[in-house]
Amino acid sequence: MGTEIRLTLNGIDIDYGKNRYWNNHHWLFPPGSLKDIEYSYADNMSEMKPGFEASLEQVRFRMCHLGYSLQETKTKFDTAVVRWNRTANLGITFADFYGALASLDFVALTSKDLEPFAWDFRDFIVHLLTTWDTDEAFLEDFIRGLDVALTLRVLADRRESRSLKLSWQCQDLIDSGWVAFEDLTDIDRQTSIINHTVLIGRIQDYAGATTVTAFDRWLVRRGLPATQAYTRLRQDGSVSAERTTMPTAVRNMIHHPENPHNVLTDEQLRESIELLLTTASQLPTPLPGLS
């Protein structure tokens, strides 16, 4: 059977994996989300174990700012359909997908509703999209290979669902020896660099700062400490030591890989993204296109 790791929304499995085959959902959860949560098992058994849990509202905020704004989600979905249709004929649009999932009342949805689909939420989605399930569409295979974050992002747009809890039940996988805790919390470095670059650019544009230095000062005024050491490489080959905010230092290390005097660590990248998310959450008005 294998040991399962499950992503659940209001007790409904949205995604699951086994043993060494699973999707990393740690990025969805804000710091402080690790806590004792309820794990459900067969025969109505349950147990409290460590896991990650946050409201769908919190998760939606992170998704909007980390590559899954509504427009970015649409683009990702449309791209997936275009690639699928190189060898298939799937006529579904993002509007079709969005309409079917966003109308789903997750507050009232129960495990009993998924019983006809062997409790597989992906098969339930196929049922919701049955209009587009033609012989040449291969809809079931498409949904099974679709980025689960696209589904979750659409579900999060229903306001009535945003107070629901999203849980990542991962402790069983650790206890069985399939993973270490660090395997679950590792960042995707390439994706994180892209997300950092886009997010810091959006916030700088919001701030109206036309230079990196001016934006760093704006971040300091927003409460970020200018304590991160950064070594600047000048055009004549000389170097100078600086102290900036973490996001500015990380931005400089990303944008200047030719500078050998700084090493960007995963922890610095993770911390900087969280600082930028906190800054975005405290703005008087949301960043354009991300609310």
C-alpha cells in the first residue's frame, strides 16, 4: 500500500503521494504553520500529529504573490492545454475550468460525496468537467498531470471557502523513513529566484522608487533592518562592503552572478521572500493584479 502524504482542504484530499513520489507543498504555508493537526485514517480513526496547516485565505495570499495570480494561473492553464493538444483535442478553456471549480461549495462537500470516485478528487474534477470529456480529449489523463496548484488557486477564489483549513499531513512519511523533515521544507531554488525577482520588482514599482538604493531606503522605512552584509564589485575590480536590507542583498546577488564575493544561500532566499510577503501584506492597498 505504501505510506501516504496528503494535502487536504476541509478534510478532503486535494493531492496525495506515497513513499518517494509526492509533490512539495511547503511553500504554500506561512511561517508558524507547523503544528499538531488531525490525521484521519480508515475506520473513522484519527490521531494528532505534526503537520502544516493554514487558512485558505493565507494560502491564497501566498499563491497570488508567488506566481499564481489569477492572470498567471490562467496563463499556466492555457499553456498546459496548448501542450496537451499537440497530441490530443481538448476543447476546454480556463473559463470553463474556473467556472466548474469556483462554483464548488467546499464548505458543504464531504467525504461521502467523493465515495463514487474512490475518494480521488482528481476523478471528481473529471466528473465536473464531463462536458469536455470527448474521445480525443483524454481529459482524465490531463487532469491527473495538471499542476495541483492551479486547482487550489481556483478553489481559493470562492470567498465562502477562504476560512477553511488547508493541511499538509506529512508526518507519516517521516516516521516511515521515506523522507527527512528537511526534504519537505527544501525550496525550489530556480522557482524561488523567479518569484523573488518578480515580487521585489512589483513592490519597487508600487513604492515608486526608481533606483535600488532608493527602494532599499523605502524598505528600511517599512521596518526592515539594513543589517545584511553585501560586498559590491566595482567596475575597476575594487570592492566595497555595504549593509543593506536582506531583499536588496538577495536582489543584488541574483542580478550580479559575476560578483564572486557573495554567495546566495537557500536560507537567505527563503528569508527574503518571507520579508517581501510580509511587506506586501502590510501595504495600505494591495499590489495591482494580486488581490
